[in-house]
Amino acid sequence: MTVDLSHRPDTHPTLGVDELSELTRSLADRPDLWRPLVRFQESGRWWTRLDGPPGVDVWLITWLPTHGTELHDHGASAAAFTIAAGTLTENRPDDRGRPVPQDFATGLTQTVDPGDLHDVVNTGTEPAVSIHAYSPRLTRMTYWGAGDDGRLVPTRTVETDEPETES
């Protein structure tokens, strides 16, 4: 399901999902850059910013089993993420709002166009590490849930410069 969003002007060139995919794959292929930064915490996902091109947010995110996100979009930002270690499951709603899961193992990359809704969860038994990139920089996220009629509706919108927000 895609939500219609207007794009905001940005002073830096905006990268598309193909370029963001190349970026996250190239970083995932360099464990010497990210492995020393990996941390896990029982309370939820842990993340830290990585160096990236101007106007692009790049994040290393760690996931213990059961850690996940809520159904959300990334506002006007396109995104890509590559699994650097472990396995993650992405859920995207179908036309009726039902989640459609897709598993991503180490080395696989997924793209998220502006307005796409998804959530990500570690449904496995081992920790996972992923690298995410957003362009233009992430500034707003909207979270979604089922309305009284079962259709997806926005539940809250947050201004943020981090890859996820706490409930």
C-alpha cells in the first residue's frame, strides 16, 4: 500500500532507491567499517549513524530476536536497507491492509519508496544487523493501525531525525 506524499525541497541531490541500495550494499560488504560499532540491547533496537553522502541519512541498526518496528512510512524519504548479518522479516500491507511477510537474509536488500508502508521484525532466533539509508534525510514518520472498519489509518505522525521512534 502506498500513501500519496508531496516531496519537500532539499538543498542536496536526492538519491533514488537504486542508489540507496548500492550505498547500503557497499557498506554491508565492508564489515570492518560497521562491525566494531555493533551493540545489542534487550530493551529494543539499537542504532547509530554512519557516514554517508550529503543529504542522506545512513544508519546501522541492530535487532535481537522479537525486536521490530510498528507499521510506518518514511514521509517523503526513499529508503533502502541491506541485511549485514542475520535475517529480518519485512511486512507490507496488501490492498486490504493484511501484512504480507517477506524474509531477507544476510546480503539481501529491500527498497522503500516514499509513502510505502512497512514494518520490520527479527522473527528468527539469532541477532541481526542491517544498514539503512534515507534520501532526502528522514524528517517525518507516520505510524499506521487498523481503524474501526479494519482499514489502515494513521495513528500518529512524528518529526524525527532517527530511523525509528519509540511508541
